Amino acid sequence: MPGINDDHIKLLLFPFSLEGSTTNWLNSHPHHSLTTWEEVKDKFLNQFFLESRVEAIKERIVNFKHAPTESLFDAWERYKTLLRSCPCHGYNQFMKILMLMNGTTNNHRRMINASAGGSYLNKTTTQVKTIIEDLTASDRIVETNRSNPPKGTYELKCSI
């Protein structure tokens, strides 16, 4: 919106993202006592993301492992969910891609590198994310087709 900065929009919309104890927490503050987005964010994270919890999730992010039988789509979705579960992890885009790639299977790493035209390290993080999104979209289509085979009776004819 022209003339309104992003922080003000976040401040206005934040209450609509809350429910239960988080809503109670916000309502426990006097009206207009939280006036900046940074203040709201810092107080919220300090209340609901204790250091021990943040460190435990950060360890799971760093040690992310793609299960051998897991599709690239499922691993990517699980990794993104893990990142979202700790908004204060502090990892930049490059580190997030690097940790994902270090934890993915050799076959999927080769597939991503092939799609990158060599090494994913020669691409920007935005380009790598686009490659992964494209691969997972096609991966999801293949998985859906495998899980919903056409029904009916098939007749095979052989001639000897």
C-alpha cells in the first residue's frame, strides 16, 4: 500500500494471526503499549520461543536428513515446515539451502545439480529454490499418479 510501511501493516495484521494463549498474551498488554513491529516481534519471540526451544529446533534444521524412501516433495515440505517452526533461527537463505542440500539423498542432490546445469553452488539461492520447487511440483504429480492407478481389468495378449 502506498504511503504505509511494511512494519505498520505487520503491526495491524498481527492480531489476526493469533489464537488461544497467543491472543491472551497480546490482550494482556495495555492498549497502544506495543507501538512498533520490532517491539511486538521481540516480546512475542521472547515469550513463546524460549532459547532452549530455539536451540533444539536449530539443531534439527542443521542436522536435517532426507529419509531414503522420502520423495523430494515430502522432504522439501518437511524442511520448510521445520524452518517455519522457528522464525528466529537466524539462518540466511544461502545457509538454509546449504543445510538442505547437505541433508538430502545423493540421488536427489544429483537431480538438483543436473537441473542447475552443474552444481547448485553456481546458482543464486533464488534460482536453487526455483529449481527445487519445479522438481517437487513434478515429483508430486508423479506420486499422485502412482497412488491413484487407473481402475479396471486389463487384458494382455501374447503371441508366440
